[in-house]
Amino acid sequence: MLKKAKYKFARIKNKLPFFAEVEIEVESSEKFEVRLNCSGKGFTSQGYLEEVPNAGYDDWKTGAKRGIEFAARQAASSNYLVTVSAIRGLGTDTNPVIIAAASALAFWDAVDFQPDKNLKEKIEAKVFSSWQNQNEFFD
């Protein structure tokens, strides 16, 4: 059974922006795997969302993959094929950690997992410090 999920992480904290939007498809599989199938156009014009293309944006793609892998470990969900179909953000408001958070939350939506308050707070704390530590994920 194929489940689709979309999650938008959009917050402002201490006058700093944190934005990412991710779309995924999750289906049962014999092993856990994350595939990237993005087909956006990338940067088109200032002020417009950037949608990750097939080539490039490797740091954003890494964020999506790391977030889904983290979410699967937390939910003890290992028998899924997860396809990331879209990653969107703004160069000024988006970094890999924010994308990881949106990806984790999208995965949990797709598999009907409810993270506890402490886990959500842990993710938000990493996101809110991510402009200083863009490669420090929550795993």
C-alpha cells in the first residue's frame, strides 16, 4: 500500500527563518531504503521557492535522507521504501537540518507514528540552532 505525505516546516524564532517543505511516498518493502526522485527546477528567481532538481542540491538531499532514516529508527519502522518526490525551500530560509526535520515529520505522518513531546522538542532544538550548525543532525 502506497502512502503519500507532505510536510511543511515553517517557523520564525529569534527573528530567524526556518522553512522546508518535503513530499514523500512510502510503501512496504522487504528492506528499508530511501530513494531520491526529485525533478524540480532549482533556483528560478529570488523570492520564489527552490524545488530540488535531479542533479545538485546534494546538501538538501542529504538532509531529507538523514531525517527519514532518523524517523524510521525512532518509529522502529524498517520495512519501507521511501521515495522523496519533492524538496522545496528558500536559499535564505532553508538548510539541511530544517529539511531533515520536515522529512522526519512527513515520514511519521505516512506511517501513523506519533512522536512524544520530548522527541519533537529535540528536533526543534536542533532546527533552531541549525543556522550555527548546519551539519549537526538529530541522530
